[in-house]
Amino acid sequence: MDHKIMKEFVQGLGAGEASRVLQVLLDSDPGLVKKAYRAAVEVAGDVDPYEIMDDVFSSLENLDEDDLGSRAGRTRYGYVEPCDAAWEMFEEALGPFIYEMKRNQERALPAVAKAHCIGIIKGLQRYEGESISELSDWLVDAPGEFIDTVVMEWKKGNPSEEDIEEVMGIARGSLPTL
């Protein structure tokens, strides 16, 4: 069979199928584990803080005030303040980004975790400065408080002093670096 056709077939597999194929290959040839690990680290390390910043900003900017209306007010459990509901929505929107940062810390990928941290911080700063969402009126202090939360979570991964200094500069807005 033609090499090009085989390659196109393999590249066309869905995520689940590709994962099973990789598992079969690793089980059948233990020598491939090191190659697969290096490739996985390379792929996982290909993180762009600008993309993360844009994704964070979009996730926050797209929070819907109609959702706030359905979460706030009288419930069968009592009354939920609109501000509390807005903060909960904000936290939920940031959750996947923080999870990914922490996951990379656990995978011993400190540079990737740092890139996620910086992207999240810059996304929060962008939201604070550029948001036109009606929901942002309920979240005046949220970006700054969540920047502190993100930095604290990132620091749990024991980053280097140089990395801490750089990230803290970005968090304070004194470093334009990304």
C-alpha cells in the first residue's frame, strides 16, 4: 500500500482511535516509549501564552447576563445575590485554564505551567481593561483577586525564583512581557 495513503489514513483517525493505536504500538514495542515520551513533552510544551490570553478573555467576555439572571435571585434554597452568582460564573469560566496549569505542574512541565499562568494573568488583565460585557459590572474586583489566586496556585508547583519574579512583574503590570 502507498505510504501517503497509509499516513493520511492514520492522520484521519479520531482522538480515541489514535489513542488506542498509540497504546497498541507502545505495548508491542517498549522501545518506542522514550520516543513517544519525548514527542509528548514536545507537543505539550508547545503553548502560546497569547492564545491562552485570548481564550481566557473570550471565555470571560462571553459570560451571559441571562445566565446570571437564572442563577441569581430567589431559589428554593434561599436568595442568591447577583454579585455572588456572577463571581461563581467567573470562577467556573477560569476553572479549565487553572486546571490545565496545575496539570502541567503535576506532569513536571514547569515552563508549560508558567506559560499557562502568564496567559491566564494577561487574559484577566485584558478583561479588566477591555471588557464590554454587562456582566463585568458585577465583577469589578474579580480580575485582580483571581490574578492573586492564579499566582498562588502556580507557586504551589515550586517554580524558580527567576520565574516567580517574572510572573509577579507581569501580575503587577510592571512587565509587558509575554
